[in-house]
Amino acid sequence: MTTATHAAARHEHDQPSHILPLAALRRAGRAVANAVMQAQEARGRRMRIEALMAMSDAQLAQMGLRRDQINGPVRQDRAHF
């Protein structure tokens, strides 16, 4: 075990036994919330791609895009998060 692992193990043993399940529940809740958020972001990106793919080449050109460039701007949107 590393020093950090030893410190974490000591810290867990110092906690009352009823706090450990609550901490685990909070971690699980955060993990679920993160998974839901990532799924929503992926859905938003997919919907944006579908909307762009439904446009004509002329409409895309007005936006300064070509059909083969559609994934690029959608992926770049993710960099803002």
C-alpha cells in the first residue's frame, strides 16, 4: 500500500461505521449523475449531427460547412464543457 492508501484506510477506520455506507452511497449517486449527464451530452451531440445531416449542401455552405466536416464542429462544442 502507498502512503496515501494507508492514510485513506486509517481515515476510514476512524469514521463511525454508519458514515461509511453514506459515503459509498454519495459516491454512487455522483457516479450515476455523471453517467446521466454524459448520456445527455452525447444525445445532444447526436441530435445536432442529425440536424446538420438533414440540411442540404447549400444550407451547410451558408454556414461555412461541408458535409464531410459535420462531426468536427459538433465535437468542438464538447470542448466548451
